[in-house]
Amino acid sequence: MLDFAIFAVTFLLALVGAVLYLYPASRQAAGIPGIAPTEEKDGNLPDIVNSGSLHEFLVNLHERYGPVVSFWFGRRLVVSLGTVEVLKQHINPNRTLDPFETMLKSLLRYQSGGESVSQHHLGKKLCGRAVMEALQSNFALLLKLSEELLDKWLTYPETQHVPLSQHMLGFAMKCVTQVVMGSTFEDDQEVIRFQKNHGTVWSEIGKGFLDGTLDKSTTRKKQYEDALVQLESILEKIIKERKGRSFSQHIFIDSLIQGNLHDQQILEDSMIFSLAGCIITAKLCTWAICFLTTSEEVQKKLHEEIDQVMGKSPIMPEKIEQLRYCQQVLCETVRTAKLTPVSAQLQDIEGKINQFIIPRETLVLYALGVVLQDPNTWPSPYKFDPDRFDDDSVKKTFSSLGFLGAQEYPELRFAYMVATVLLSVLVKRLHLLPVEGQVVETKYELVTSTREEAWITVSQRH
């Protein structure tokens, strides 16, 4: 409960970030349904704490008050949107719904404040292109890393419990570090060192960088700052080494360098992608395998597709688009797990949703976790059912939320490809099985994870 509460505090503080002191606080909720502040100073933070997480707080709020609701973070009005219909009224189709950028830039104290709107869009476009180019250039690497994991699992007896979350985090770390930063991370010791520093930084993002607890602990603060400095120094070194030179392996950073971004923006974009990319790749792979272990028919259908498309050959880039059911499995994984349950935008100008006026500089939350379990949009919303994505209208809705197609944020685009390669390798050779009696509980943070380790067993297909 405490971890959830601290995260809720952190998340909202990070999202409001630097704007808190720039604009006068308003106590007028503009007639939007919702709850009054529980406390003058903290607003509804006690209610979020009591709910267990920001996502669970928003579920309760939308159930009580409808698709457009308001609450208070401190003295600041926050509006949350909880259905596809109201989100479509607010979402800018020309702007990617990136749940990481706003929060991570604030937490890492990255400014990028001097860039114009056009420079911001250029940076986002370059980042998306960098992901695609890096994936195309490193497809064989992703296949190699997936096959290495398969070989490891093939040595396990059928009774051995495999710590899925741990293995997926290690696998994701290898994929991201080598694709983003290059061959330095072929050395497992370098990956382990990066993973340690990454874990220190990400845990503070989840535990309360801005809620005051970090500043109260000189030991924690020093560990965090040292880890961040080490991560940044690695990136700075690689950026310097690769500027003006050509290498046989094209990596993510190369595309940013070729886009003529200044070094600080290259550093920031690479840091955010590395931090978030590792986590969302690991959690997507973890949840996908978890759901497959408890959905025998889905796993059987996925195996049949992989067998039909690949035959006895390994997966090739040109075959990826033919794995349509695999894409449906991953989309349904994102939806069922509510992989990124909250995104946010700051209201640039006064806006209107239904009959409600949203004042300028209001923090607007996109309650994606609420939207993804709305029975009016998703029949049997708690059922893991990849077949629902047979419907083009369902795909269109999913795309409008930033989870598919042109609106995908870069970290998710990367994760989809890695997970597709991994599943094509594992499911082709292995039955993925649940551990009897295990109950997998959910922990809602910036990226949704399992509360405890998720265990599975594997057996060879014959």
C-alpha cells in the first residue's frame, strides 16, 4: 500500500512539475463533477493514498461521477477523462501520447524548455525514426538474444520454476542497451552494471523523488545521483565516440546524431528511451507470457500461426507483418494488463469537453486504465481475448489511444518488436505453463507490473 501511495504522490508532483509556481491556483472546478479537497494543503492526496494507487483512485472516481471528473492535487485542479468518446474530443491527433516524457523529464530535471514547438515535434519524429532504424539494423541481434534465452530455458527440467519477471528484465536490458548504445554492452558485466544503476534511478521514480522522502535520506539521494551521473556519463561517452564516425552497427543514438540534435537533447532522449524502454519491454514480455500460460487455446492458436508463417526457419523481418495473431496477443496484453494506466497533458488553452469548460493550465489526465476496462468499449473487459482485435474498428480505437499504429510512443513500438521476436522463438519450441496455485497480483505504477515475482514452468514441444 505504501509503495502505491508514494507513487501516486510522485506521479502527480512530477506531472505538475515546474508549472505549480508559475500560475495562480484556482479553487473553481468549472462545474466539472468530482470531489472537493479533503485537505486544504494536500487536496485529495489522502484519497489517492487510501485507494492504493492513482489508477484505482481514478477507477472509483469515474464510477461515481462519470466520464469527465475533477479532483485536487494540492491547490491545483486536475481533470480526468475516462472514456474513448471524451478522450477523442481532447486528444491532438498530431501529438503522440507519450506517458513517459512529461514525467521523466520533470523527475530527471531535464529542461528542454528553450525548444520551440516545431523543435519538439522534430525531436519526437526523430526519436520515432531512430527506433525504426535501430530495429531494422539490429533484428538479427534481437533474434540472437531471444535464442540465447530459449537455449537457457531448454536446459530446465519441467518441474523447475522460472522467475519470469527477473528473466524478462535481464533480457530487456540486453536488448535495449545493445540497440541504443551498441557493442559495449555485449559484455554481460557492462549490462549488469547498467542494470544496477537503472534500477536505482527507476526505483526512485517509483518511490517518490519529489515527495520529500529522497531529500530526507542523504544515503538514498547520493545513491540516486551517483547512479544517474554514471548513466549519463555512459551516454555522453558513446555520443562523443560516435559523432562524425561510421560503424558497422547502426544504433538508436546514431539516428539522433544524424538528425543534428544538440548533444543535450540527444542525451535526454537517449536517457528517457533507455529508462522507459527497458521497463516497458520487460513488462510487456512478462504479461504476454503470463497470459499465455493461463490461456491454453490462445497459446495453441499462436503456435499454429508461428508454425505456418515460419515453418522450420527462424523469424525474418519480412515475416513479422504476417504474424497477425501475435500482434493481436500483444495488443490484448497491453489492454488487459493496462500496461500504461495514466497519461497526461497540460491544457494549453481553455478547452471544452462535452458541456464542461476546462480552464487553461489545468492538468488533464488520460485515465487509460479506466478506458481500457470500459465494458461499453470492450465487451467482457476482464477477459484476455486477442480475437477482439480481429475487428478493424477495435484496432482504430486502440490506435487513437496511442497503443497502435502512427500514434504509438517509441518505447512501445520497440517493445512490440522485441516481444514479437521473443514469442516467435519461445512458443515455437516450448509449452509455457503456469505454476499451480499461483495468484498474480497487479501493481499499478507508471508501467503496470506484477506485485511479486511471476513464476512459470516450461516443457519442450515434440
